[in-house]
Amino acid sequence: MIKRHANTWRVLLFSMICPACVAPATHVDEEAASHGFERRTVWGTGFLHRIYLNHMKDRSGNLHVYIEGDGLPWLLPDQVSPDPTPRTPLMLQLMAQDKAPSIYLGRPCYFGLAQTPPCNSWWWTNGRFAPEVVDSMAAVLIRLMSTRKNTTLVLIGHSGGGALAMLLATRPINVKAVVTVAGNLDTEAWIRQHHYSDLTGSLNPALMAELDKHIIQLHFQGGDDQNIPPALASRFAARQPRACFKVYPELDHRNGWEEKWPEILQMLSGFSSPPCPEQNPGR
């Protein structure tokens, strides 16, 4: 009882010091609307997904798919969050700089959908990278691509969204490139690094087969990233064909990427077979 009472007070204190966290989906909706993004709710395979569309009337070139990190799966080490929606949607902010056709692809149960069946907290804790999650997100992309002819996908993911981008690239969805930003590319190594509990039921990108050699990979890490140190991603990149790896020494897990994004977008503009951004390719 004492522990439960203490947890209750900690959650109340968290809500008091972080008022924007009370309705995170509303906050994301408002930010998306401020950029002129179109909001939709679509079915995958068994899950609903919230997506936001940007410049989709332009049907030329590649389609950029932005995938957010894990958000807030836990309020506290022993307290599961009732809503994993990110409080600061970094990838939404990065997409706002993108002039290419792009979508912000929500994960199952995120962005106000945590109470929709079959959602429960397993899908944003242990099962956050489960095959069912990847399959449902792939189904959304297949549906969107059915209305766009001769379009290829550039998957762009931050943190846990980087893991999902790599896993999605194994699906038959016409992927041209994968871009990860502080990507969690070896979840088992990340768990060992922080002494977290195992993500039982989830896939680990580090254990998947090499991506097709025609899929370009760009992996970006912050040199001051204490959550996912560059060494974790560099070991992953070294095992992948056509994988380029670049470290920005001054950046950490979240901060500074908005300032670097124009430079990264320039690398993506119209590429067919880009050189590695620096002399540190994965292979």
C-alpha cells in the first residue's frame, strides 16, 4: 500500500510539472495543424494508425516516411504509461522542414489510440517491435502506395523508430533507402547497456538478414548520445551492405537534429547512389 501510494503521488507530481503531457495526442494534433499537415486515421492489419500527410499532392519522386521514437512507454521504472505518445515529437518537427512528399506514420496505439482494441501496454513496452507492429505499419504504407505510381519509399526513423525503419525495409514495400537518426539498431545491446528488462516478443534489427544491396542506408548518430552510444550503431552498420555511418560529435540523442536536418535532407534530394557522407562507411 505504501509503495502504491508513493507511485500515485509521483504520477500526480509528473502531471503537475508537465502539463503538456496530460493530453499528448492533442499537442501533436495542434503542432501538425500548425504546419498544415493533413491528419488521418487508417487501418493497418488489426491496428488503427494515426498518420499526418505533408505535400502529398506532389506525386513525383520518393515518398519520405517519418517514424517517431518510442515516446513515453513508461512513466517511471515501475509505472507503465497509459499513453506512449511522444511529448516532444521530434520527427514531426523534422518533417516540417521537408519539401518532398512525406508522411508521419504513427505506431499502433500511439497518438490518442491507446484505448482502441487490441491495444494494451504490452504493445508499447515489451512488444514495441513485435512482428505484428511491423506488419501493420507496412500495411498502411502499401495502402498509401496503391494510389501513387512508380514511387519508392525513404524510411526515416529516430531512436526506436530507427529500429522500425530497418524492420520495415525487410517487407515488400518498395524501399529505396533507410535513414536512421540516433537509431536503436541493436536492441539487445541497448538493453544490456542500460540493464533494462528484455523486450520479449520484439524483433531485433541486429539479428535480421542483410538488407538488399540496392537499399541505401544512412545512419546518423550523436557523439554525445548517452541513450544510444555511437558504438552500438557503428557495429550494426558495419554488418550491412551499402551502409553509411556518420557521427555528429556535438549532438546527443534528441538535441540539435533540427539544425542538422537541412544538411541531411540535401543528402536525400534526388539521390540514386549517394556516397557516404564521410569517410566512415559501415562497409
